[in-house]
Amino acid sequence: MQSIKDTYQRITDSIVEQLEAGTKPWIRPWRGSVRHSRIPRRATGEAYRGINVLMLWVSGQMFGYEENTWMTYRQAQDLGGQVRKGEKGTLVVKYGTFTPKEREDDEDRSIPFLKGYTVFNVEQIENLPDRFASPAEELPSVPVPHMETVEDFVRNTNARVSYSGTKACYRPSSDDILMPGRDRFDSQVHLYSTLLHELSHWSGAKHRLDRDLSGRFGTECYAVEELVALS
């Protein structure tokens, strides 16, 4: 059985990885909120608890999921679904106790355990029953118009910008900017302030202004980089 210490380390590594990938829950001036429930739920509808809530919140925002129901690979198969090839699951944990019986005269004693396992968001799974699908979100009927001055400025930087999903971030590993779809923004101000914020992070790459982008969430250099992007 995997030790509790190893499982805690997996939890820590997973959260840090997701935070370092650019998840910023305080910068979200666009539509695309979680449907049905803010609290992540199992296939049965039961709510997750404890550290699992944080794990699934961060993962959900990192990958732009709008549904908040999660299940194991086996549960998906039992429901007639299939996890899409190449999809990456999210670590959650199960707490419990067990009573070892090594000898006949052993007294009952409970030993706690912590077991990690992988779940997938329903948006990663095909052919699930209809009850796991939500009606399409109503988005603004008129897309936010282009502000040509800003568009020209961004275009002249040669930054690679993609509009899709519900996430905004600069990814140092692929040197590109992810933006939510244009139809998710309510105004030019929100769209272009978000784009220029991420462009500020883009400017800090090693082959540009060479700022330190390696800081973990909560560290001084991470805070300094956010102040640069906000200034």
C-alpha cells in the first residue's frame, strides 16, 4: 500500500503544478461559470469533501471545465461512457481506516490510510447518459467588437493567441496565450484588459525581457510578476 506521506506529496505536487500553469481565479471577467453546483460531485451526486474539493476546483478551472461532476474510468464504463483517448485525469484521495489481524490474539486496532485515485470530468467522457449533460450556456447575442488599435498592437508583437474554452493564461512551455472565446466577454474593456494582462506575462519570457517566471504561487517572485502584469 502506498504510504500516506507519498500520497500527500502527490497532492502537493499536483496542486503546485496546476497553480504554476497559470490558474488565476481572481481574474475572470468573462462568462463560463461552473454549471449545476459549485461543489464538485461524484457520479452519484454525492459531494466531494476536504482536500478533494480544492483539487477538483483548481483542475476544473485549469482546463476550463464548465461541468462539476467527476468519476473514475470504471464508473464511466459502467454507465456506457468512454474516456477520450489522451485525456489526463485528476488525483483525488480516499480516507479510511483498516484493522489488521496478524495473529489470533491481536486486539482490534484501527490504522488510518490515505489512498489516491484518478477521476475524470464528464466533459472528458463520451456517450454518458443524458442526465450528465447541461443545456448550452446562453452567451451574449452580439460579440464584443474588435478594437483595431489594440488588435494591431498585439498582432505586431507576433504573440500567438488562441481563443477557445474558458481559461486565460500565458503558457511559458509553449510560449502562447490562451484566451476564452470572444463571445464570453461582455465588453471591450474586459476582453482587452485580460488579453493585455496575459501579454504582459508573455513579455517576460527568457528570450524577451527575461523576467523570472518560475515562481510558485504565493512566493515573492510570483507576486512581483503579477504586479508587473497589473501595472
